[in-house]
Amino acid sequence: MLPRVADSLSFLYLDIVRIHQDDTGVCAEVTSERRGTETVYLPTAALSCVLLGPGTSITARALATFARHGTTVLITGTGGVRCYAATLLDSLTTTWLEHQTRAWADDTRRLAVATAMYEKRFGPGTVPAGANFDQLRGFEGQRVKALYQLLARQYKIGRFRRAYDPDSWDTQDPVNLALSSANTCLYGIVHAAILALGCSPALGFVHNGNQQAFVYDIADLYKADLTIPLAFSLHNSPDPEATARRSFRDGLRLFKLLPRIVTDIQTLLAPVTPPTSLTPKSNS
């Protein structure tokens, strides 16, 4: 009964199409000058989540069919980034929300999840015994700054300081612009995956006090692989924001991000304990 979000057909992204219901099923009409109007039927029963991008229209009958099959519908930006709205179905399981809530509400389990997130990023055994939340945040900040310094030396851009200032957006350097743009895309995809699992974006383990706290927690797992190196590689780009978005989407195909997000969330919230090996007692 759990949503198979990590399966190959669990996420489908559509844009510039008309989705409607006919006598056979739900279909997407795609119109182009070269090939005219083509109709593609959607395997609604095999989909856990549909992401509707710009230029998409959908009829009430088609939405009703998605609801009947338990398919979550997300309204997103181009390429699946930036989740603007979502349908949360009554039939969506609360199993993973319950796992998240129990772990979040218990201080010991919450610290254990935060520790597991840190070690997923930086390796097993990197958290000293007895470390608390403030110490974890400090360790994380030191390691990210070290990564910034390493990449700054690699690309020979001198000293780098992370800055995010919406009021002075145009005055920021290309690396900061590219990093902010790519991170926004990453947050959108993580947000979509969290909703598809039925979890709450607001119940974070490292971050708190924000409706996107859990989104930031999970997104942090992938920044060192996806967004940070990409941003530094665009230090000379004349249009770092747009280039970062395009390059980020291209990289997702190789990284297989959506299945990885689902697996990581499920592993963090409900870690599987290996069975204990029982040694037969000796007859002597």
C-alpha cells in the first residue's frame, strides 16, 4: 500500500500539452507544426505522481481519474522545478508522515535522524559521539566552507563568500547567482518528492521554524554533488542563472535524483535494522 514513488513510471513530467479523459482513458494531446496533433495515453494506474509544467491544461474528468487511481498531481515550473501547488489525495497513505512525525517529536530520534543525514553527506563515523544539534550545524558549516575554498582554488576565483541577498540580486557575483538559481530548482524537486510520499515539508530535523524545513534538510544531501560544483563552474558565465537551471536539469538525468530522494527519505525515517544473527547453543 506504500506509494511506489521510486519506480520508473512513478513520476511523469508534462508540459505544453492538453490532458483530458475520453472513453478509453486519460490522454495527452501534443500539437506541433511538423507532426500535427498526436494523442498519447497515460498509464494512470502505474503513476504515483504527475508533474504538470507550463502550458499544460487538464480537464476535471481527467483529474477525477487521477484521484480515483491515487495519483498525486503537482503544478510545477519548467522541467519539474519549483512546485507551486499540489493535490493531496484522501487515499494517499499517511505511513511516511507518521514515521516522520514520530521521529520529529522524539528528541532522541530527531537527533538520530539529523546525525544520519550528516553521515550520509560526509561519511560514516564523521559525527563525534554525543554531538548535539548545535555541534552538528557547526560541523556542517565548516565542511561546506572547506568545499567552497577548495572549489575557489580549483577555479582560481580568489576568496569566495556565500551570499544570498534578494534586495541586491543583480550586484552578486556569478557563482552566488548560479548557486541560488540551482538550489531553487533543487528545492522544487525535493518538495515534489516529499509531497508524493505524503510527508510534511515543514517538519525538519536539522532546519526548523520554516514551512520548507524538511525540504532544506533533504536538499542539503545533494548540494555537494549537484549544485555547488555546478555554480563554481559558471564563474565566468554571462548568464549564470539561466545556465545553472539548464545545466542542472541535464545533470538530473545522470544523477537519477527523484528515486534517490525517495529512497533516502524512507531510509532516514524508517531505517531497517539487520536481523540479529543467532548462534546455536553448544550441547556441551
